[in-house]
Amino acid sequence: MPQFPKDILEPTTDFFPSAPTLWAPPQAPTRPPVDSETIREWARANGHQVSSSGRIPAAIREAWESARS
């Protein structure tokens, strides 16, 4: 009895590697650049309290964006 069968080295199936895909982490939607002073002026004119410097709160930015739509 042979130690290995005769057909052990014969290919039975073909192997084709898949094409490589480049993975990139998901990107957060980007907002178009806007002058923050424009948003501050709008906020003050519409009764919102906003500081004269620093980050504009998201709620005010969202209100400004919805008013522009």
C-alpha cells in the first residue's frame, strides 16, 4: 500500500485571490466653512445668547443651518 495516493499532487480546485480593497475609516460629514461671526450675529439677532469668542454651541449652529434651509 503506497504511503500517499497518486492524485495527491493533482489540483482539484483553482484558487484565485480576491482583488485587494483599500479600507478607510468612515468620515464624519463635513460642514462647509462659515465665518463664525456670521453665525454669532444671526444668533444675537434671533434671541440666542452666544459668547463673543470660543466655540459656537451645536444647538445654535443647528438652528442657524435649519434657518438657512
